[in-house]
Amino acid sequence: MAKILEATNRLYKNMFVCKKCKTKIRADPQKILKGEVRCRKCKKRVFRPLKKK
């Protein structure tokens, strides 16, 4: 994991992964919870947070 706070925020803040096609998308967490964000690739609305390495 990156030790610099700015780099960590750039890589992981507001990043989500589609549960069906594994595409990464950056979006507001409140919109994800409300279901307002769709995947660009498969058009589904199910996301999970990006796992930090």
C-alpha cells in the first residue's frame, strides 16, 4: 500500500468494482448506495469497494 496520503487517495478514494464484469469506476459512495450509477460495460448497478493491496 502506498505510504503517501495523496497517492493513496488518488488510487483508492471513491473507486468501486463491478461485481459482474470487474470493471473499475470512480463514483460518489452515496450514489452507489442509492443505485444511481451504472457500469459502463455491462450496465449493471452492483458494485463493491476496491480492495487495497
